Amino acid sequence: MRHFGHIAPEVRQRLFHQEPCEFTADSPARLLSAALGATLYSPATRPRLADDIVKQAGSGVVSMVLCLEDSIDDADVVAGEENLVRQFADLDSRAGVEPPLLFIRVRAPEQIPDLVRRLGATARLLSGFVIPKFTEERGLPFLEALTAAEAESGRRLFAMPVLESPELLYRESRVDTLEGIARAVDKFRDRVLALRLGVTDFCSSYGLRRAPDMTAYDVQVVASVIADVVNMLGRADGTGFTVTGPVWEYFRVPERMFKPQLRQSPFLEVQAVELREKLIEHAMDGLLREISLDQANGLLGKTCIHPSHVLPVHALSVVSHEEFSDAQDILRPERGGGGVLRSAYTNKMNEVKPHRAWAERTLLRAEVFGVAREDVGFVELLAAGIPG
């Protein structure tokens, strides 16, 4: 699989200075954690789930979570588990089909080995499990169960803990909770692919829900948690993990209070005015702004609950030609001693030592999402990815 693999090769050549790389579920963890992109959630109870997975893979989705937790009724858990076993068998029987990276979101640790056993040979299609409401105390049994299931099945399995508990949100318990989470995920570092933020649960603790005109960063009690999670768990010194962006809940807006947040000029330049209007109608201007703020705050990828959110996440994850040029200059072998140099675009200072970690992360993102040509921006990437 590859990002933008669903668009024609000749279109990719026109858009990309460096095309996104190909990868599989067996690729190195460092590459997969960066490549997750827009992780699309789906209830595990959907009767045509295998068809849904194949359809989404054909539309550019590279990671999905099949949910047995909050997205389904408590009474439907057993039926959801049975449905997953059937749907994995259906998916496995389809010759030539390469599904996205598939994860199951469970409720209890014992579900992990039980589901792996019930999936049998079709567990080869499974990349891992999503662990809800993760803290040290609650999370360790899940991680231990995953390790045991991995040993029994002989299949590499990853964990993606969701950070969403009230203990993490409340100021008086936040540091202790973060330190506990850090101990737990460090102990199982090879198994933890990424950490996911459950912002909806954070808002729930205070009876809040952000409007489509607001990003997670406009809700200060939430923004402070994101900052602290990145501070302690997203460091670029080798101790950190990939932290993914929070879910965007909206896909149509009946009424808006504030002006649209998308500038007109990038769309006018490439004659894509209708695309801008469509994005605004479906609340995508708020989503695009939040994705940009995710990246500015050290997050990569995003939890998604609607297929229309996938392309914007991927389009804004593509590395610009300017970013790529700066990163390459900073990491040239002859720059190992440090120093300051003017950007090849002559519009900024690149200071080699302070910008090195940024440059390394940028080149990893460039590997999985590609590098746009010098004259290609996010509007062209969005337009190319929308089915004609």
C-alpha cells in the first residue's frame, strides 16, 4: 500500500517531486507509525464490514480501527465479536485484495487473546489492538495480553493506547498519570505503535463539545492536555512516541457563526472555487485548520469517523518542496558541526543543530506521504484525490 496509491500514476508524477513510498503491514514500526495517516474508525457490527474495508482501501485509507467499544451498544459486543470473525474470513477469501492496516478496539484485556484465537489464520490480516482509556494501572493488563497473544499466534501485533481518562485531564492527577503511562508504554516500547488522543472523552468530563467553528486548540482545558502529552510522551530525543491528532466530529454544517477559515486565493489560482465551497459546506475548513494545528503541536495523523476526512489529512501531511529542501540542507553530512545557513528559498534561517530533529521528522514524513512539486500546494492534492 501507499498514500495516494488510489490515484493514477501519471497524476502522482505530476503532483510529486518524490512519490510516497510503498509499505506493508510487515514494514518497520518506525515507518508504520508515521504512515498511519487518517485512521478511519468503523463499528465492528457493520454487516458488510469486509466490503467497507475493501472500498475504503480503494479510496486511499491505509489504517482502520474496527471498534467494539464506545461506537457500539453494550448489548452488541458479543455480536460484534462474531461479526469480526466472519468478516475477517470473508476478507481473507478475496484473492488479490490488500486491506489497510487493521486494528480492533477492545473493551477488556481478555478479548485480545480470545479474538486472536477465534480469528485463527485470518489473524494475519490484523495489525493490532486499540486500548481505550489507557493509564498505567488499566493499560498494563492489555499490553500483557497482547504480548501473550502475539507469542501464541506468531504474528506481530501492535498496541495503540488511547489517552482519554479523566485522571489525565484533571490537573491534580495529570503528572502522576502521565508518568505512569510513560512507564507502561516504555516497558512495551516495541509493541506500542502510536498514542492516540481521545479528546471527545476529555470534553465529556466538563460537559463540553467543540463547535465546527472551533478546533481542539480553542478549548483551553483540552489544549493544555495535548501540550502536556506531547511534552512528556512526544519528545524527539528517542524516548518519545508518535502521538496522533484528535477526532473531528463534523461532516456537514447547517449554520455557521464565524467566517470560513479558508483563504480564497489558493483556490482561485488553480480554478478550484467549487472545491472551496464544498469544503466549507462540509465543515472542512475547520478540519483543515485543526490538522495544521495538530502538526504545529507535534502530532502526526488523525482519528477519523467519516471517509470525507481522510483526504484532507493526507493532503496536508504531504511535505512541501520548501520543507524538503530545508530538511535536506540541514542534514547534509558536511553540516554535522552545526552552524547557520540561509534557506534555498531565501526566506528563512536554518540553524543546523536546533532544527536537526525537525528535519529528521520531516524526511520521515516525506518518505511516507511524499514531497509535492515546487508549484503544487494542498489544493491540487485535494482536488486530485477527489473521485471524478
